[in-house]
Amino acid sequence: YDFRGKNVIVTGGSRGLGLVLARQLADKGARLAICARDPAELATAEADLTRRGAFAVAVECDLTDPARVAEFVAVARQRLGPIDVLVNNAG
């Protein structure tokens, strides 16, 4: 699968496996929207992905809150366009 130019959501994308996956997707040319609960970790992850040359959007989101999930997806779609791939990594 060619990720170049694809719009990808990665939940739990600020650390651990989620961040590793986001980095790999960034290296393959994906445009990313990541979410996590910790705003400081998100800012660090977003900066890391941007340094790699990726277009990255980071949104604070607790996936147990349906309203926040809807907001995250709306922001991702607004900033990236239609979502091509979902990596549902968050526990």
C-alpha cells in the first residue's frame, strides 16, 4: 500500500507504538492526524513528525468521550481532507 499523500488518523499517536507507527507513516509520505490525552506529549510528537517533513495535526482527545472523538475526526477532515486510513492504536 502506498501511503504517499494519504490522510491517516493514528489514535494514541503521541508515544509508544502509536508514535512509532506515525513516524513510519510520515517517512512513507502520509499526512497525519494524531490524538492522545496528554497535550504536552502531543505537542512533542507533532513537532517530531513535522521535523521529519510530515504534515501533522495533533488533537487532544480522550477516546472514551464520543463528543471529543467526533471533534477530533472533524478537525482531521478539515485539516487533511477525506480520511484514507485509520490506525486505531489507543487502548
